[in-house]
Amino acid sequence: MADAVQAGEPKLWANRLGTAAFAVLLAALIWAPWPLGSNRPWSVAVLGVLVWLGVALAVAARLAGAGTVRRLPLGWAIPAGAAFAFAGWVALQLAPGWWPAGGPASSDPFSTQRYLYTALLYAGAWALVLLTVTSRERAGVLLAAGLLAGVLQATAAVVLYSTDASYTLWFTDFEQGGRATGTFPNPDHLAGYMELTLAAGLGWLLAQFVAGNGAQGAGWRSSAVRAIGFFLSPKMLMRLTLVILVIALVMTHSRMGNGVFLLSLFLLAAIVAARSQRLRRPALWLVASMALVDVLIIGQLVGLERVIQRISNTSVKTVPAGEAVFGQTGAAAPQPREESLQQRLEMPVLSLQLVAQRPVFGHGGGTFYTLIPPIKPPGKPEYWDHAHNDYVQVASDTGLVGLAFWLTIGLATAWRAWRMLPDGQGSLTRGVGVAALMALMCMGLHSLVDFNLHIPANALTFTVLLAAVWAVPDTSWEPRSTRMRWPWAVPAALVCAWVLVQGQEMARADWASAAARRQVVQWVGAIGPAATPEQWEVARAAIQKSIDLQPDSPEWQERLGDAYTVAGQMNWADEALRVKHFSSASTHYEKATALRPSEPGTWAMLAAARQAAGAPLEAVHAAWVRAQALGPHEAHVQPVLMHVALADWDNASPAMQQWATDLFERSSASTRNAINAMAKGYGLLFTPSAAP
């Protein structure tokens, strides 16, 4: 008897560890959207630590001998291998000696290291689903958790949208009342998240419909009894949750989000009707009710006309708009119409040039935003950190090799989900297939004009829905007793250790100075009250703490340079202090440019700091030329370059004087006025040679 108890103890502990790992997966899924879609270094770090903690628990459970498990479906290794191969490919971009030039392939190693962290986050999530979703019941719980996460976020979005409030959340400013955003800074990304959680809800609800179908009586009485039974059943409550999700989706007023959802809904109905006779009626009923009741009737009450108006105001070709206001980043004259289809496609088409430059290897994960400024045409002063097309951005960052890994995951999963729909499969099996197909269609289409899959909360939810297709037990294989082999645990342990170390370092460094960096940006932009010496010292110390934690971060170095620039401006009248602070600013800008040499804004600030510190003209001009070459049309770079040129006009190089004159000549009347207002402070005045 004692021997039996002792033999059962390892299995008991293994089961407990497995359950804990599954709970961590659910917690990560529900938590992901709340900290700004986890689209900040500290929040994505927390998400990565959570996921790989779950992987560690799941691997420990397998090593302890979790007992009876099931074989994975045929072909499961293809998407799983592609997910880890993608992360491995990004890791190779950081390895010197592998590439023709001898150094790392990435033009920005620090950003690529962060990109590697997120790639391992999604690969770890894939592995965690395969390791923990060991029964159809758990697959159902996973879909229900996705639905619950969506309902919580949708409820928050609707409530916040109704408040018309302005507030700061997680160091980010929110303006509610225009379009629903929830806890996402961008309403289009809330729309993408709603699409994914609606996919989970559709799969879960269809599975419940089929599971609850018993003997079907004929006649109107039997139909009435079934209808009454449905309205009194828990399924009706679940059906109402989908209404909440649709309301939040409509309130985002996202043209592509709402359009893609409706199109995918109809495509899904057609696919399910063709593949499953048992699912045909509930699928068609559910789709019809959502299209008619949720979208047309309820949607009309919560702002569907705004979506329709945005779509109707969308032209195919670009409507000429006012020019951006010089010296005000991102400010532009009001546009009479919505962004046209041509405008929406301009950045993806332009970004294809980056793909053509390095089609195989890519420029390095996370490098897009520093590479696009030099090739942007005039009239595009806005700051672009994404290509607004996930496919093009992945190809730019990781090359066609990385894109191939990425597409392999989607295509293999679509094939598997298609095979899960016919009758004969379990109800939850088909529900998981429906959820994955809906998610694939929504994200596959939405990614053509947006970057939802570069938002960690959306990408994690998408990954979990796709991985569940390969985790749900297959009816064609019987359970068998197995235990994970030690060799598989060794690389898992190494990756887990790296993620945990990097994650805590990233989270601590970003959180330590998040508020301070936000304040410094406002001081540099002359937004709000000027800094006091005490406030400045607190901000400087906080940013220095981040540098102590991550000395190889160009972001922290640049921001500390900004802080010293603010100090130099505060003490402008005291020459000794001015030179001291601007010299310190130059030092940190130089470190930032050494770590990330492709950022034009840092080079521009370096030129200004060197000039204010009294550095040799050659050093000032060198930084100025570098900034102008990397960001010739950037709204946050041009004003700094103009200040440097005007501040020492007599000693400015001919290239600087010619640039300033040409910019004035080709600008609109409002921009000319802004340039002359700046020039007036230096006792200068530009006179147009001809009418604009």
C-alpha cells in the first residue's frame, strides 16, 4: 500500500505542475491586452516571463511523468518548427561572422534583441499550448478564456468610450469619446483584438450548439420547444457576450476591422456549411443573427453609421491635404476626407524598397522605423514606426526567409483546421477549427493595411488560437503513456533562462524611467510647465538608473542626452553651466548614435548639442549632414536642423545654407511663416525669390 502511494506521488505532482502551467497560459491570455496591448518594453517583458514560466512548469510536469497523454496530430512539427525557426533566424541576425560583411546582419542590434525576445514569446506560447492543452475539455476552457478576455476588454472599452474622459494610463495619454480604444492606444488594434476574441467566441459557441443537439423532433411545437430551451439555456448568455464584442468593434469605427469581420463571417459560414452537415444549420443561424441583429440593429444604435460614413468618405485616390506645420511633429491641416486607399498603401509599397535591398536576410528584426526615413518622399513628414502591412514589415525585418517561416505557420494551420470541420470529429475539435479559421481570415486580411500582428496582445491571442488546432486531441490516435526525454528539456531550460534574465532586465529598465522619459519629452517639446531643478534631477536619476540596468540601450542614452539638453536650456545664461550640460548631452547622443547609427533624430540633436557646447564646426557639420541624409523629410528632424543652421548662419556650411534656403522656397505660406518666425530669433529673415 505504501509503495502504491509513493508511486502515485510523482504523478500527482506532475498533474499539479501541468495544471499550474495551463493556469499561467490562461492568465497571460487574459492579462495581455490591459497594459496598452503589452506594446511597451516592460509589459512585453512581463508577458514573456509569464509564458516561459508556464513552459518551465509544463516541461517539469512532463519530466516528472504526467502519465497518459496523446499523440499530436500529423504534421504538428511543421508549424511548431517554423515558430522556433523564425526565432532562431532572428537570433542569427545578431551573430557576427555568419554574414557576408562579417558583422551581425542587423543594422540595430538592440532593437533586434528585443524582437528576438518577442519571437521567443510567441514560440513559447505555441509550445505551452501544445504541452498543456491535453484534452478537449481544456481546449474548450482555452476558447472560453479567449472569449472572457474579449468581454472584459470590450466592457472596459464601452465604459471608457462613454465617459469622454482624458487621462493618463501606463504613462500614455488617452482621449476618449472619438473612437473606442479600451486599453489599446490605437482603436484599430482594439478592433483587431475584438476580431480575435470574436473568433474564439464563435468557435466555442458553435461547439456548444453541436454538443447540445439531441433528438430533433418534427413540427412547429418541437421547434418552439427547442427555441424556448435555447433562450433559457447558458448558450443564450454566451450568445449575448458576442453582442458585447460586436458593440465594442463597431465603436472603434475601424473601417478595415468592421469590414474584415463581416467578410470573414460570411466566408466562415460558407466554409462550415460546405464541410459539415451538422454544423451547417447552427453556423448559418449564428452568422445570420450576428449580421442582422448584432451588426445592423444593435450596431446602428452604437455608431454603425460612423463606420459607414468613414467608408463612404474613403476615396481610391489621394485627396490633396494641407502641409504639416513646421516644427510641430505630426501636426497637419485637417483633411476633408478619410485617408484614401492610395494613402493607406503608400507605406507598404514604399517599404518594398527595403525588402529589395536585402531580400534574403532582411535588415534585422525591429529595424524598420530607423530605415524608412531616408527613402520617404517629400510630403511625408510623419513618424512611421510600422509599414502598416505585417507581411511587408516581416519581409523587411527578417527577409523572405523569415516571411516563409511566418506563412508556413498560417498555411499549415489552415490546412489542419479545414480537416477538423467534417462530421465525425468532436464538437470541441470542430469549435477549435472554426476559431482558428476565423482568426486566420480576419488577421490575414487586416494585416494587408495594418500591423495588428506586431502588437503583442493581438499576436499572442492569434498564436494561441492557431496552436490550439494542433494541440486538441485527434480522434484517429489513442492515448499513450509517455514522458518527455531529457535532451528536449535542455534547450528549453536554456531559452527559459535567457528569457527570464532578459525579461526582468527589460521590465526593470523600462519601468524605472518611464515617467521620467515622458516628462523629458514634454520639456524638450515645450509642452506644459518648464522643469524645476528638483524635477530635472529626479528625471535624470531615473534615466541613469535605466542606463545602469541596460547600458547598451540607445533609447536610454538618447533620452539622458535630452535631459541634459533641457538642463543646458535652463542654464543658458550661465556659459559654464551651459557648456557643461550640452557637453554631457553630446556624450550621451554620441553613445546613442554608436549603438543605433541609423536614427536621424539623434544625429540632429547631437549637432545641436555640439553647437551649443562650442564644439568645432567640423563636428557640428558632420552630425548635421548625417541627420539630413537619414531623415531629409522628417517633421521631428527638420526644425532641429533649421535651428542649427540659423544659430550660426555666417559659419554654416554652404550645404546647410542651401538646404535651409531650398526648404523655405518650396514650402507653403504657413511653413514659410513658421521658418521666418524661427529665423527672427536669430536676427535673420528669408525672402522668397518667387511666389509660392
